[in-house]
Amino acid sequence: MKKTAESAWPDEVHALLEAAGVRQVAIVPDAGHARLIRLCEKDKSMRVVRLTTEEEGVALLAGAWLGGEKGVLLMQSSGVGNCINMLSLPLACSFPLLMLVTMRGDHGEFNPAQMPMGNTTQPVLEALGVIVKRVDTAEDVTEMVSSTMRLAFNTYRPVALLIGQRIQGAKDFRKLTQSVPK
Amino acid sequence: MSKLLRRREVVAELLAKRGDTLVIAGLGAPAWDITHAGDHELNFPLWGAMGGAAMIGLGVALAQPKRRVLVITGDGEMLMGLGALATIAVAKPRNLAIVVLDNERYGETGQQETHTAHGVDLAGMAKAAGFAHACTVRTQAEVSRLKQRIYSGAGTLFAQIKVEGERLPLVLPPREGSLLKNRFRAALLGPEAAHQ
């Protein structure tokens, strides 16, 4: 089956991370990252580290770089809020940090609780001094991950790519009250 | 009840003949303690990032599986990142030891009590999270046994060392983050670290 742009980007991004020598994959799961996480878990060159909260990933990947390894932090926009003070570490020490953030509270959100953080993810990160890029079309995700990754590792700073909710589709809670998808 | 251990003596003993061990220290007193024992290129003392010391240790330990990684931090710092105990217990690095110097106080901010002053048992929490070895240390003999265990290098290790709540002169490490990071990487990875 030929993959559409919507379904192909996790595979392409995984290949990109692998080729770049990313070894530590820090995650708090998100539906938008589900396929990419599965691909990383199957990849023997990568070590997936499940976190209890996203700020652990910021610290983990500082340690990874101290030890000579590259990493990536996969999280949902709500997790950005959990990271704020820990981001002082890569900012104060010029650690490269690649964050791929799937957006909630964004395009067609159903859950009011996602709005405060989702709607301010970008300005909050930028206020802190983190470089933020954003992508809203599936066919551009791979290229944007590639360029964001280069910014992080070539210029030694924390960089976030926000992957718009439009790409993943908003979760339909009402539909989920009728049936649970397989 | 015997006298409480003194933190700088404990740290000096743990770091004597450390060899090529990689050392991360939590902000505040633990950073001053490891510097008091002798500033070292393979020390990464924190000036902030409270709650992150153990996780930095995990990142280093996974990247350098052949090196011993020792995190020395305080009870307040560890309490701020308790989830890390679960994450580390699940990741099971064989080469990571976490040592908490527990004076039951926030020393840098005016000696306010932490939860460990009210019975919170960090070693018990580590054990419950799944650490193969977690202990509370109160005596010199136990410090010596802990040191042996740290450098024998088998398994993930957690130790909560009960220490006196003394106020000591600060011994400051360099505080510029890039310097601390770059000298650590250069000492560990060689000059090519600058071109990674």
C-alpha cells in the first residue's frame, strides 16, 4: 500500500533521526507520535526512555550530550509547560536539544483543558529563548524536522518543532463515547 | 544514637581514588561538596535545573555504558524529581549510582525542613520503584561498604546518606555552563568532542 503524506512522515522522520545518529529517544507518549515511537522502539540503534514527566527528558538529553550521544525529545504541547525551568539547563550551557512537539489545543480542539497550554506553547518557549519552528502540512514535516535538527545540533541550542494538530486531526471525544477504535 | 555523618567527609571518601568516574552534582551544597573534594574535569556540578541531577546521570550512563556514573545530590533536589526514580528503575542502567546527601533541609534557602525531616523515606521509594539496591546510610562503616558497591559497578544503585545539617563555607566550582560542559566532554571524549 502506498503511503500518503499523512501516514509517511513518521517513517521518514525515523529514518532521518537514525541517519543523524540519534541514540536516545525520550518520550512521554502522545497519539500524534505513536507511530514514530513504535519505529524507534524497534530500532536497535536507539534507546527509548519513557519518562514520567517531560522535564526529565530535557535533563536526560543534556546527560546524553555530555556522554557524546545525540537525542530527541518527543512530547505533546502540554508537556512543554512541564519543561520550562529545566530548559534553563540547555540554555545556560549551550546544549543542543531537539524537541518534536505534537500540538493540542490547536486545530479543532474539543478539550477545553488543552487550550491554555496549547495556545501559548510557542510564545512561552520563545519568551524563554528557545528557537521555535512550526509545520502544519504533512508533506513538510520531514523537511522541517531535518532543518530543525540541524539548527539544534549545528548551533548548540534548544530548538522545538511544533507539529500542528491539523496534521494529526483533532481527537473526537464524542465519537469515542460510541465505540473504542481498534 | 551515634553522631550524624558529615557531608564533606563522606563526599571526600566517596571521591577519593575515583579514577575515571563521571560525577554529576545537584545544585547547592552537593556541588560545593564535590568541589571541596577537588575540582575535576569529569565533574558536572549544577547551578540550577533543580530536580534534574539524577536524569542527567541517566543520560550520561546510557551514553557511556562502560564508565561508572555517580550522581551526588541533596534531599530537596531529589524530592523535586521523584519521578526520575521510576524512570531510572525502568531503564535499569548497570553503571549508575545515585547518592542523596540527606540533611533534611533546604540548606541554601535558610535551612527550611524538607519532607525527609518528616519521615519520607527516599531509599524506600527507590526500592519500591524497582532499584535492585537501595539503602539508607548512617555510619562510617556503611559509607565504606557503599563505596565498594559503587565502584564494583554492578547494577543501578541508590543510597540515602543521613548527614548533619551543618552550615559550611561554600566552595564554588566554575559557574559558566558551557565551560563545565565543554571541559567534561573534552576530558571524556577527547578533542574531537568539539566537532561532534
